[in-house]
Amino acid sequence: MSAAEREEPVTPDAIMALSGVSLFDGSPFVALTWGAGGDRAQLTPELARDLALNVLQAADAAEFDAGLVAELRRIGMEDEPIAALLWALREGRP
């Protein structure tokens, strides 16, 4: 059962990434574990880098969105048009 099915939040201290090497063929991998249930994945270094970049981009976008929402609310914009604007901005993001 995954963390989502258990409806428990996954906190940053419950997410771990460790390097590894296959004893069968010597290929490198990154082992990810998360959640109290010990969910895990094994990624190639390339996939791990792609995931890390995606997380960084999402963090930057979240901070931008929060700042934009705060400013739009400050000038009196209602939440519905703010949500529509955020939707349009997100559609244009890679």
C-alpha cells in the first residue's frame, strides 16, 4: 500500500536518496525510499537527475505562484480570476 493510499503525508525527513552499484553488472543506480511503509524506487543516474531538476523547477514555480497570488490579492483581485491566471501560466510552463 502506498503513502497516498494510507493518506499520510510524506515529510522531507522520510525521503531518502542513496547511491548504489549493481553487484550483477556494475551499473550505477540511485535508490529512493519514502514514507513510513518504505516505498521505494531504483532509478538510473540520468532519471534521478531529471527528477531532481523537476523538483527544483516545481519549487521555483511554487514560490513564484505564491508571490503572484499574494500581490494580486493585495491589489484586490478575487480568487477565481487569480486561479484562472495561474492555470494559464502553468499551461505555458515546460
